[in-house]
Amino acid sequence: MTRPDRQTAETLAEQLSGLDLPGRLHRIAAEIPGRLVFTTSLGVEDQALTHALAMAGLAKGRVEIVTLDTGRLFAETYDTWSETESAYGIRIAAYAPERAAAEEFVRTEGINGFRRSVAARQACCGFRKVEPLGRALEGASGWLTGLRAGQSANRAETPLAAFDAERGLIKLNPLADWTRAQVDSFVCDNFVPYNVLHDRGFPSIGCAPCTRAVKLGEPERAGRWWWEQEDKKECGLHVGRPAASVQPGQEAAAFETTPTQTARQPEFAR
């Protein structure tokens, strides 16, 4: 089997640009031999991609659908997980944090110790997300995600396909050039199950203690790790680990509670 490389990724990105979503998924399946893994967060983009994979006949066997069960997800996220499995007749494999790492973090930092510093938060994301992701992608040739360029400034240059040298695979973002409006319309038009938190002002949903509703006019990911400086707010799954600093005045209290969500018009409704 030919190993993934940068040239293959660049050629594939060019091919994908002129195709619709089903065409992109079929081309990915045809061009990349070996194990293909789709990591879903069960957010709206990933729900759209799960639906497209199921309709293309790729969700059972050719593409493995997995999620990172951090142990701190919203109850609504678990409900979406169950509803998705029932809707498409699939199983979404769970990759959980290592028990020893979770126990050690809570013992040394406290149950919500990730709010004490960016470094502590990155450590939490590290054992809850980054390490399980490594296990999920072990031996994979291609990694599918629901990333979009419009989600944040950090993701503005998200390509349709790129070679991930660190993991030795091709990272595939079939929705990279979609807008949020396109995603919402696709989900609504196709009756795709989605997390009800999206209708409550949560355009981006992660772990419960690290996600709040956004205010009117805020970027999509403003509710993620809201106490940190804007350009530091990634968990390490998709970009390099940022420097461990916060903007003066943004430091969180040790037991800070989630701000009351701001009422807003739902992103989409059925």
C-alpha cells in the first residue's frame, strides 16, 4: 500500500474542490487506501458529515466513525450520540481518557482545575482529547473532520486535504469551504439529528464546564474556554499547542461558574 504523502494530499485537495459533498466522500474513499477514521464531536458540522457518509454508504465499514468521550460532555451531547446511532443504524466507537491520567489530574489540580491556568487546561485537554485521538488514529491512512475555515481565525486556512506529517496520514476536511449557513440548511433540509444546545446559543459545543452560550455578535467559538485569550483557544487536536498565557483580567477564579447564557435566535429550527 502506498504511504500517504504531501503530494498525494495536494492533488486530492485540488480534485475535491470541484465536487459536491457526496462526490468528495466517494473520491476520498477511492483515492486513500487503508483505514479511514472520522472523528465526530457530535456538533452540527459533524452531524452533517455523518449523514452524508451514511447516505453515501460509507458509514458502515469503509469509514470508521469515532468520538472522544472526555467524561465531561453535556447530557445533550450523549443524547445526540444515541439518537444518531438509532437514526443511521451505526455504532460510534468511543475513545476515553486513560483512568490513571484522569485520577491524577483531579487529585493534583481539583475537579475543575483546568480553570487555574492555560497550562492546566491544556493538560486536561491533553489526556481527555489528544491522547485518545492518538489511539483512535493509530494505523489510519486518512482522518476525516468537520472543520470549516469560517469557524475561527485559527482555522481560516483550513484546506480540503493536507498531509499530517506528525501522524503520517492525510487529514481531510470535506466541509472546509462551507459556511455555517450551508451547514444549517443541510441539516434542516435532510432532517439530520442535532444537539439541541445549538438552538440555545451554543454554535460550538465541547466539554460542559468549558463551553458557554455565545453573545450576539460573538464568533462561533467564543464560548469555548471563554476565560482565555482569543488566539490561545484550541485544545491541541487540530493546531499546535498555544503558549500558556492568558490576557490580563481574564484569569478565572478557581471555582468560576459558567456565565448565564444569552438568549438569542436559534441558528436553525425544524
